[in-house]
Amino acid sequence: MKGVAARYPVFDVARNRLLNVEGRINACRVEHQGAPALEYESADLLALTAYVAYQSRGLPLAASIDGPARASFDAGAALYRRRIGQVDLACTQCHDRLWGRRLLAETISQGHPNGFPAYRMEWQSLGSLHRRLRACLSGIRAEMWPYGAEQYLQLELYLAWRGRGLPVETPAVRR
């Protein structure tokens, strides 16, 4: 499994959709083990995702945006730049223009996904990147999509591409 998580999300041509590590785990469970899919944010799925990602710890992010993944990448890039929510903000406004500055008690990050799933002090538990993205959407009072939604996967691919070359740090600890 070494290096697997560093390449995700990937476009699965057979399923005609983007899959992150969580999606691949659930696809394997359903198709190869005859087991039910695990719920997003469940302790079991987070633990398996962290275990798989840990096997890539220290390796550089290297998600591919070639071929059929390109449309998902472009959609993720557009989402990253689109102003949404009652606060009318885009991801780029904080994570590109204001990174390193403070927002209340938090330092604004560059939004890199290389530590997820991560243990966040505010959660007092391990959480997925989708959980973190939902927290951002909540903060700008935007509609939150369900866990595993295509929009999160598209953003996840775009963020993985932005972070290419950064080492996988899973499971990271974040404030």
C-alpha cells in the first residue's frame, strides 16, 4: 500500500467517477468482501483511511489530473474560486490571499490536504478532509453538501494537485 494515498483522489474509469481513499475502501468492501459500505466519519472508515494513508507517510502528493480526471479538477478549481454562502467568500480569498494571518485564534492555512484524516484539537477526534471542508462552508454560512458529495471530491482533487510535492503527514494533528 506504500504510495497509494499519495496518488488519490483518482478518476475510476470503470465506475466513471472520482474516488478518494474513503471511496476506494468502500468500493473494495462492497465489491470484494460483500460487506456494507462504511459511513463517512465513522470511526472504522476514519481508522482504515488513516492506516492506508499512513503507509504513504513522507511520500509526496502526486494526484493526477490527466485524462478523465481533468474535468473533475477543473470543477474543483472553479469551486475553489467561486464566492458562496451568506458571507460571499471563496476559498481562494482566505487560503491564497490571507494565509498565515489570524482568524480569531486560528492561523489561516494554505488549505493543503496532506495531513487528512487528521486529529483536530477542536474535534477531539480524527476527522476527514470532507469534515474540514464542511466546517469552512459552515463558517461562511454556505450550504453544506452531504459527506462524499462530488463537490468535495472535486475540491479534494484540486487541493491535492495544489499540494503536489508536499509529504503525506497522515495522521496529522491540527489545532
